[in-house]
Amino acid sequence: MTNFKDRLIRAAMLDVNLYEEVEADKAAMNQAMGVVVMSSVAAGVGSISQIGMSGIFIGTITSLAGWFIWAWLTYFIGTKILPEPQTKADLGELLRTIGFSSSPGLIRILGIIPFLRGFVFVAAGIWMLIAMVIAVRQALDYESTARAVGVCLIGWIVQAILFGALFAVLGGGPKPV
């Protein structure tokens, strides 16, 4: 099995070859899920400065749920609604690649430092989005980066609407200052 730390670094460095490698490596699923869990826990720890110790639990669960919903939406949109003629992928291939695209999210742990939180979360979000576009382009065999961007954005918007509705119903979300 390829070195996990090496794969984390290569994924964060946006190495296209890494995304092709994990797409083809069915044994990489545990590593990919490990990246998602670590990135989600980093988001939870990074949320402590905003919502206290409950941030670990709330941030981690929200991040994990968001990732899974976005992953499923991306698979559905990318393979059923907006495929290219050569698109051939299964859910496992996409989960492995976009799992590794979560590696930049590890920096969200720095959000525990109150004055860094906003910057770190925005930077990590942008970095992870770029990584996800690369992962989707590779997993779905797209020739067009623009199509991968569209698939990711559509999935993100649908996910954001779902979370917004859920938080509105449950009364969650950030409290006004």
C-alpha cells in the first residue's frame, strides 16, 4: 500500500497523478475515508473558537455529513446529468478521489486560534474546492475542467440549500453577534 502521508501531501499539492492513482486503487478507500475523517475532525477542532467545545462534535458531524452529501450529489450530477461521452466511473472511484481532495482541510485545525479561524476556513475551502475539481475531472474522465467546475458547484449549491433548510428547521447555524 502506498505511503499514506505521501498521498496526503501529493493530494494537497494538487498532483493530478495522485488522483489518477487513487481512482484506480480500490485498496485506497480506507485511506480516502481516513482523510475525510481527519479533515472533518480538524474542522471540528477549528470550530472551538467560535462555538466552544461542542464545536468538536458539531463541526465534525456537519463536515462529515456535508462531504458525503456533496460526494453523492457530485457522482449523480457528474455521471447521470452532465457526463461527457467517455465518462465511466463508479461511486467508489469518485469517493476515493474526492476523499483525498479533502486533504487541504487538515489546516482547519488552525481555526482554534481565534484570529486565524476565518482566514483558515476560507483558504481551506477554496483549496479543497480546487482539489475537488481536479479529483472530479480525473475520476469522471472529463476532458473539460469547466464541466468539472460546474458539477462541483451545482453539487455544492444543492448541498448548501439542503443544509440551510435543515438548520432553519432545527434552529441551528451560527448565532448573530
